[in-house]
Amino acid sequence: MTLNEITKRLAIGQLALDLHHANNLAKVLRNEYWDKLHEYEEEHGDLVGRLTFDHPDHAGAIAATKDEYAAYKQAKRTAYNIKRRLDNACRRCG
């Protein structure tokens, strides 16, 4: 095994660890988003139907949880990008 192959495999291992941590962070942030949404429902009553931006009754819930939702979506994007980089590195390593 050449030094170049070893370096590529180490990079793959690091990406795998990064992906694991990114996925765990996304799960934590999803739970924080859901907790915030449940807090809103406890204060203002249950939301009816699927949470959508065009439903006027949901505007308060969306505003109350926008920071948590944005952090969760960003964490999911980060995890997806790491997964894509890992897939590409595995493909190149062959």
C-alpha cells in the first residue's frame, strides 16, 4: 500500500467520523426544534394539520421556532454535504 492510498483511507475515516458527529448534531437540533414547537403548543393550544407557511394559524408557531428550525436545517445540509464528500472519497479510493 502506498503512502497516497494510506492518506486517502485516513481521509475517508475522518469523513466517516465527521458524518457521524454531523448526524448526531442534526438529531439533537431536531429534538430541540420539536421541544420548542411543543412548548408553543402548550402555551397556545395544539396546531391543527401539517405545519405550513401559508396557513395563517401557523404563523406564530413558525415565528417562535424559526431559529431552532434554521439550525436544524443547516445541520442537515452539513451532514448531507459530508456524506457526499465521503461517497466521492470512497469512489476515488476504489
